[in-house]
Amino acid sequence: MKKLILILLVVPFHFLISSGNAQTLFSTSAGEVSFYSYTPVEDINAVNKKIGSIINSETREVAVQMRMTDFSFPNKLMQEHFNENYLESEKYPTASFRGKITGNEDFTLPGNHAVKATGKMKIHGVEKPMELVGQINSDGKVLKLKLEFLIKLADYKIEIPTLVFAKIAEEIQVKGVLDLVKK
Amino acid sequence: MRYNFIALFLFIAFFGYVSPAVAQDDLMSLLDEDFAKKPTYTFATFKATRLINGRTVETISKKHLNFWISHRFGAVNSGFINNFFGLDEAKIRLGLEYGITDRLMIGAGRSSVEKTYDFYSKYKVLRQSNKIPVTVTAMGGMAINTMTTGYITETGAEMKFFNNLERYSYTGQVLIARKFNEKISLQLMPTILHQNRVESALIDNTMLSMGGGGRYKLSNRITLSAEYYYNVVDRTQYKNDTGLPYPYHNSLALGVDIETGGHVFQLHFTNSKGMIEKQFIGQTIGTWENKDIFYGFNIARTFSLDKSAKKKIK
């Protein structure tokens, strides 16, 4: 009987913790991710301003998701090719990253924090382990997350587009700016 | 007592172990929920603004310029020596299209068939999304025939214009398309065509036509397409009055689209020689049964004139 009481005591305690977790969520649905690739013929760049992201500061988990069709190119024909021929957005509508921020430093404290997250990146239906390095600038309520990393197209089975004269780089530079607001 | 401690330990261990995994899935499912609220628009129902002879629901993006070069050759069975399988005679249309907004575009062209200028605009009224099943585009256009008066048409009639207004013809069209999956898109295009002057009093000035067409993507770059316009005309009335068969037929075209970087090549066989509505809906003299099949191609090249967008990203 004693043990039963003990268990009964533990269960609400556990819920208390998890409800505590819920209040440490930082999220956005309007983050920005852009990529850039230089070619001698035409520079290729695009920006997506509808990135969804959530960080749980308690568990240090991070999730980022975006729709491929939300990437906007200055050249709409290029945008169509990006979706139709290379990323196959009908089959693989989203790209995502889910992982955990390493270390113990409390990145929600006001100030600048260099952060590292390990997890899995999923693009074009291919999931690969990935380590992201970035910076969080916090004022306690908003986490301003800045990221910069390289994506190797072959890793995600993305065909490398050939333009008339030149091939585009096999690695694409990706930048992200996400303002995650405390929920 | 000991068992209970083990149970308790297992209980906590279980929860302690599972909850981060659950939470991680939760983060993703929270994001999924957010995404589900926003509409997902279908893109690239067709490769270009033209299916073959006729149009598609697609419009040109804002500040983009599209250049069309179209050719139709003579009948494929017109002989090697006489006509090089039809390639000796070529009809050409040059056209430009410009996107004012992502939904509204204007266009103009010049055809060598009847030396005709055409002007039109297209507006995308509805966009297919996860909430709306079809894309609907409205099109209105006019064409001006600049042949010298009294020329002989391909049916052998003499065409005399008594004033310049008689050179005008008008087209109104509603294009309704659905992209069923990444490979198949189908389209309906009810059309009304009005010609201020027609070659015979027995041919109506205003004509209705129901178009149907579609595409099937063989690969990312190669697409099969087909297009048919059924004209609502009273052929028996014409035959009873004149003793001659109605001179014009329904237009059928079959084609292959090949897409390379910045170009779309459309290669096709059709029984129409004209490349604008007035000519391919209203004046198709060939039939597939009589093997009046003309080879033709369209080439589209799109240019982005949007300098500001490029700067914004840098």
C-alpha cells in the first residue's frame, strides 16, 4: 500500500515536470533561410521567409521545418525547376532538422551564446546526421538564432543542375536567421 | 517492498527515457500543425502558358518576359520533292508575354497566317491548393487581320473588308485545370469566338467551342500533351443550304514538350495551321482522317526582369 501511495505521488510529480517543460518552448513560423550559389553565368539564390522552428530550452531539443515551395527565387523559372526537377517538392514537400543543442550552458540567459546542435537533417527525402553551428542572441524572451552551413547536394541525392556553360557548385551555402519567441 | 521499488524505478526510468523522444516528436508535430493551417498551392500545372495551339491556366510571373517563337509547316504527306514533307512552307508567329503581377499577364503576337496581330490578357482567378481543387484562369483577346482586302482564303472564298472594324475578331475563354498528381494535369477550356466578318453568310459570326486537354509527364523534362477543341456549329444546316460540307473542322493536336534550362520546346502534330484562337478554333481546314497533319513547334524562353528581387536577397 505504501508503495502504491509512493507511485501515486510520483505520477503527478512527473506531470508537473512536463507541464513545466511546456512553458520553455520558443517558436517561430516566420524564420528566414536563404541559400546562395555562385556560377559564372548566373548566381543562384533563394529565400524562404516561412520557416517554422521550435526550441525546447528545458530538453535542449530543436526542430526546424520548411516547405520547399516557399523558397522564392528572383527568377521564377528557376524556382519552378528547383521544385519540379531538383527537389521534387511534390514528392518531398518539406525539409527539416531535428536535434539537440549540446552542452549545458543556458542559452536563454540574456547575451550571446555560441551553440552547437547535433541531429538529423532531412532534405529531398534523405535523412543525414548533421552538426549545426550557430549563435543565439537572447534577451530572455526572444532567441535570435543565426546559422550558416554547407549542404552537399550529392548527400541528399539532389541532381546537380547543369546550366548552359557551367555547373553549379556541388555545395550550397545556406544561411538562417530565426527569431524564436517564448510561448 | 523490494519489488515495489523495482517497479517504481522502472516506472521512472521508462518515463525518463521515453519523454524526450515524445517531446521531440511533439516539436515536429507542433510544426506540422502550423504548416497544415497555411494553404499549400499547387505549382507548375503545366510547363508553359500554351498547351499546344491553345492556352493553359499558367500565367507569367511578375516582371518576367516570355518570348514565343512558333512554326507550323505544311502537310507531312505533301511529298519529299515537292514540299520536303511540308517543311518548305512555314507559318510563323512571334509573341511576347509579360507578367504585371503573379496572376495578371498581357501578351501580343504577330502571325504570318493572314498577317494577323493579336493582343490578350490573362488573369488567374483561382489557384489550386489543398483547399481549392482547381486553378481557374480567364482570358480575353482580340486579333486584327491586316491582309489586303479581297484576298482568297484557304477555302477558296474571297475575303473583302468594307471597313477596318471587319478585320477584328475577339476571343473569351475560361481555363479550368487540375493537377491530379505530379504527372497528370487535365484542363477544360470553354471558349467563345466572335469574328466581325466571316467568309460566308452561312457561317456564324459567333461560335462556341469546348476545349479539353492535358499532359502526362514522362520524366522531369519530357511531357506528352494533347488538346482538342469541339466546335458547336450546325454542319448539316450548312450542307443543306449550300450542298457543300462545312469547310472547317475541330482542332486536334498531340505533342511532346521538352524542357531544358531556360527553354521549353513544344513539338507537335496538329490539323491546324493557325496559332491563335481565331485561326485554330475558327479556321481549321485540315482533318486527321484526310491526313492533313501539320508538324509544328513552339519555343518559349522566359527572362526575369526583376532586378529589385535580386538586390533584396544580397
